[in-house]
Amino acid sequence: MSTSIIQFNPSQLADEPFVRFAVTDIDGLCRGKHLSGEKVISMLQGGGTIASAVFGWDIADELYDNVTFTGFHTGYPDIGLQLDASTARQIPWDDNRWLILGEHTLADGSPLPICPRQILKKVLKKADALGFSAQVGMEFEWFVLKETESSVREKNYQHLDTATQGITNYSPFRIDAQHDFVRDLFNYLPAIDIPLEALHTEAGPGNFEAAIRYSDALQAADRAVLFKQSVREIGRRHGLLSTFMAKYSTAYAGCGGHMHQSLWKNGANVFHNANDPHGMSDTMRHFIAGQLHCLPQFLPLYAPFINSYKRFVDGNLAPVKPTWAIDNRNSSLRVIPGSDKSMRLETRTPGADANPYLAIAAALASGLYGIEHKLSLSDTPVSGANIGAESTARLPRTLAEATDAFDRSTLARELFGDEFVSHFVQTRQWEVRRFNQAVTDWELKRYLELV
């Protein structure tokens, strides 16, 4: 379970004028409310409810017309909401107001089958049953713009100003252009239990990357959700707008949400074998084999939007095939050799736009499946620019193709449940339909005068 670095007792909320809570919808977008302290105390004691519309609208708040779970056909009834007191923390840039994360339940208190946080907890129960605890560290790449919610609309999302200029990786000069923003990230994020290990410029103007210290998997997912929300809130106070789109611009590389994972048992890293040339245990090999087997089927959990697939292009260190390698960033799965403390696997497929709960759930469920079924790591590690994977089938190229593969996957339904898979598929089909109905700038420039 997640644990807070802050000593918390619900009675501390009694005199608070308001407290914030947050959950994620199916897209990973933070949703929540400001409630009185007394109301939150009541919810911590006996639970609460929220409109099922949280799972009835898309990322732009358009109401789905194709999902079974909720809609006009159900009248959008309430669903259960359970706040997790162990996630309570005070937000230093918001007058130290309390924030608590939550998850969704059915009327009888059992987990709501389509709740992203509950999906991850379901996978972690499987890990526990197999005797493992999972450690995860998240990395995020994103673009910081010198814009506001108003200015991007005034500019129709075109010709936006970036927070830094020039394309200089690892640049102390470029990052210093946003000195106050960077200072606040390092001061504020650890104060809410998001320990930053690194922050640097990446391959584009305004492009940053942050590494969050590893922790148990549920805590890592909570931290990842709060990281993205916090970066936006802190940036706003500096006149900055952050985007975690997988592909913000065709001119620059995409933004990944890389996951570093290891499994532990009785205080030992079971991925490590000192007698192996690369330090890999059989357990790690099975784990990798499971991820390779599941990756083409589970891709929408790592790449949930139309834009996600614009990141998967050759020559940009974004994986386009299900491959593995030893310390090679061209592969989907990068084995990072190390000691019995640091040996781990980096899954490089997820974009920064993925829902952290679902991406981590997909990676761990896949790896655990490989362990449980002792899948053989028959594929040889690739080298260079995926040399050795010439006959390996490319990952799905579009959200439509990936969604169809996820829908047909009996393994997805086995690991995540029919209700979740059906709902997730319906929401992705909606996303595809909305895109197919849109007239883009590219189409206007290409066809308007000539056809």
C-alpha cells in the first residue's frame, strides 16, 4: 500500500475550510472536488459517492454514446468513492491544503472493475500471491510552454512559445532559463512524497525529463499521477503550461513515460543472478518473455490516444517492435545490468500520456504471466538499431489497430476482466471515431485548393 511521508489523522481536517481529493478517469486525467473538512472525515470513515459520469465522458468532457457502463441509458447514477488516508499530503503551493487520492467501488464496497487504481491493485494482489513485491520507478519527458490556457486558445494551438530555446540535451544553461520553476519543482515535489532524482533538458526547446525515485508499485503510480498534476499546477504559477502529449511536434522526438521495474522476495531482488554474464535470473527472463508476449496485445494501455502512435517512428529511440536488449535504448525492453540492488528492467513503450495505473498494471501483469507460465525468452537480444529483429512483426501502427488487438485478446480479459476490457475498448473506439470525423489542418493545406 501507499504510505505518506506526512503523519496524518483525519481529525486534522475538522477545522479545514476545504480539502481536495483526486481520482483518475480512464484516460488518466485527474478528476476531483474541493470538499469541506468535515465531509472528507465522513468519507474516510464510511466512504462516499461520485457521479458515474467520471467514466462517461472523454478527455474533452464529451459524453460517450457507445459505452455500456454508464450514459443517458443509465441516467449516470452514482458509484462508490473510497479515499485512501495513506495518500494524504499537504500541498505547499496551495496554502498547505490537504489532498487525498481515491478509488472507486461498487455498492457493496467491492472494487469497481473499470477503476484504473483498482486494476493495478488487482495485479498487485496476484504478485503478492506469487510471493513478489514490485518496485517501480517512473521517468517522464514533457514539453513546457510559455503559454496559458487562454493564450493557446487565442493562438488556436499554433505557433506556441516554448519555455526554453534551442535544442540542447542536459544543458545547465537552457534549464536555467526557467530557474524559478525548476527550483519549485525540487522544493515542492519531495514535500508531497514525489522525490525527484533527476531533472534535465531533453531533445527540443522546452523539453524536460524527470526521474522519480523508485518505490512500491502502487505508490509509484500515485506519485506519477500527482507528478503530472503538480507540474501543471506549479507551472501555472510561473505563467507556464506543460503538455505530456506523446508527440507534441513533428519537429522533435516524442515524450516517453518509461518504467523501471524489479521484483523482490524476502528482501532480495529476484531479477539478479550473480552467476549470469549479464546478471539476469531465470525469473527475470520469464518476466521479459511475458512482456514481449503481451506487448502487441496490450499496447493501448501504454499508448491510449490517436497522438500516441505518432511517437512510434523509426530513428527516435521510441520502440516500434517488441524487442529486448542489454542496455540499448532502441529496444522496447531494456535490461539495465547492476548489483543485487539495482538490477532492473526498463519498459520504454509507454508514452508520457499513458494512465500510470494502467501502464504499470499492464507491464506487471504481463511479466507475472511470463513467470507463472515459465515462458521461455527465446528471442535473442537485439543490438544497435534493433539489429536482429528484422523478422519481428512491428507493433500496431494506429490506435484503431491496437484497440482491435486488445479487444480480441483473451489474455487481456483473463488478466484484467471482461468489464474493464469492454469499457476500455469502447472508449478507445470512441476516440478513433472522433478523430475519423475531424477535418485536420493537414487535410485543408493538402486538399482545399486542388480537389
